Amino acid sequence: MCQNCERQQGFLAELIDSGLLIDTGVDGLYGRSGLFEEVVARFDDLITRYGGQDGAEVARFPPAMNRKHFEKSGYLKSFPQLAGTVHAFEGDEKAHAELLHNVTDGVDWTAGQKSTDIVLTPAACYVLYPVVAKRGPVGKDGALFDLQSYCFRHEPSKDPARMQLFRMREYVRFGTPDQVTEFRATWLERGQEMMASLGMPLHVDVANDPFFGRAGRMLANNQRDQRLKFELLIPIESVENPTACLSFNYHQDHFGTTWGIKTEDGETAHTACVGFGMERVALALFKHHGFDVEAWPAAVRAVLWP
Ligand code: ATP
Ligand code: ZN
Ligand code: MG
């Protein structure tokens, strides 16, 4: 068989063939069909039905953040391999001519690009901490936010559930250790109930972030030992390595210290967040219930289209 005729196999190929995902020629960068987006929107609504009762402050940001805030966040210490920055041309006409030559010659034309004030958002909550810090101490009930953002991570993959640009919905809690751990415990329960109502095979497990390098291995071990991160896992691309569709993170005073966020009584605020991978949940639904949403189990349809 000629190389060009060779068809890709597997779930990604099925998604592209069916039109649910639209190929762009870059692994992990996809367009989505109207039907895919409808499922994302229905799930987004389901999250709000669970979380809306808590009175979170809604905030939506573009998929980028202030580079200074990003530098201060410590993201580069932990995950330099995942970060994405925005650069732009700032040269004169001579530099422009060079740039065009390089494009024509297939030479790297990006070398002359200059960094801008903007980097891509790596996780929805990263933009929030400096905003909350600027407001001053959180009140006696702490603070609660409802976020959604496209996030960028440089992790190109043939696994359709590992995208480079994807949407993350998050609830983010600020307060005392008790307030924050109670928030996470509540969402651990809610998340399982929510995903079980969608007919998903799931389990929850302790997890760690992919901290970079040798020092990172210690951070990862510490995160596991202290049970700071849990994931709700659903098989999508493989049964042996199920995919994290929701995650539940307790940051202790990490962001509170970094940003100087205080509680009413002057203690450093603790924070936690629950993150929902919007594309991953949609993919899990298509994987387990098929591509024809009309044929999905009636109970699942009733939850998504109440
Ligand atoms: P993984 O272990 O699979 O890399 P993660 O631990 O990096 O996931 P988080 O950093 O906790 O994930 O991000 C919050 C949520 O965002 C995850 O629960 C997941 O649903 C989603 N998510 C993370 N990375 C991706 C990605 N590359 N593509 C699509 N969704 C993602
Ligand atoms: Zn978060
Ligand atoms: Mg990851």
C-alpha cells in the first residue's frame, strides 16, 4: 500500500472520519463539529446545575495571560516543557525581507520574533490568583470562582484526549484550610455522581502533576504522599491507562504565599480547584455511547437534555 493511501487506525481516525473532530495537520489541534460542541455545551450546563447553587463569581478570560504574572506563578519552575509563549515581529523593512526569504527557503523564520507581554494560559485558574490578590484579603467565607478557558500545553499526541489547546472549566476556592478541603471533598463526591449519571465507567485515584526534572520527581512524590491531587479517570484511548477527565487539586498555601493572598484574620489563604476537561468528557461520552447521540441511553440523554 502506498504511504499516502495508508489510513490512520483507532479512535482518533474514527473521530476525524465521522467529522466530530476536524484535522488541522497538527497533533493535538482540532476543530470540532456542531454536534461535538453541542455535547460540550450540555456538559457545561450540567456542571452549572451542580455548582451553580454555591454562588461562585463567574469570570471568563481570553486564553492568554500577563507574562509577568505567568513568570511569578512558578509555572516555569515546574512545567517548562508545557508552556507556550506568544512572540511577534517587531523588525524594520530589512528584517521583514529576511523573514520572507526564510519562509520561502524553509528556514526557521521565528528566530527574529520578539516576546510579547502575553503567554498562553496553561490552566484556567492561573490567571485568577493575581486578580484575587489585588482585591485584598478574602472575607470570612473565603471566595469561590467559576472559570472556563482554553488552555495550552505543549504535549502533542496522537491520543485524541491529549490536546494542545482544550477547554478547562474550573471552580476555584480560597479560604481557610477547612473551607478549602471541604470544597474539594464536596466536589470529589459531586464529580463521581455527575459522571456516573452519564453512564461513564470511572474510578478516582490519587495523582501527580508532571513536574520537570529530578527535583520534579520529589515534588511529584510529595504531591502523591500528601494526597494533594485526585483524578476522576475514564477509559478513552486505553483501558489500562484511563484518562483524567476531572481533577481535584489542593494547593495548600502555595498560591496564597506566591501571591500574598490573605484570609480575613491575616493568615495566608489556602486554595483548591476542581477542573473539568470539556473535550475529554465529550470524547468519553462518544467513546462509550457511540457517535449517534440520538441512540445514547435514555437516562443519559435525560441528564444532558433535561
Ligand atoms: P494528565 O495527567 O492526563 O496530563 P493533568 O493532570 O495534566 O492530566 P490537570 O492539569 O489537572 O490535568 O488539568 C485539569 C483537567 O484538564 C484534567 O482533568 C483534564 O480533564 C483536562 N486536560 C489536561 N490536559 C489535557 C489535554 N492535554 N487535553 C485535553 N484535556 C486536558
Ligand atoms: Zn486550577
Ligand atoms: Mg498533564
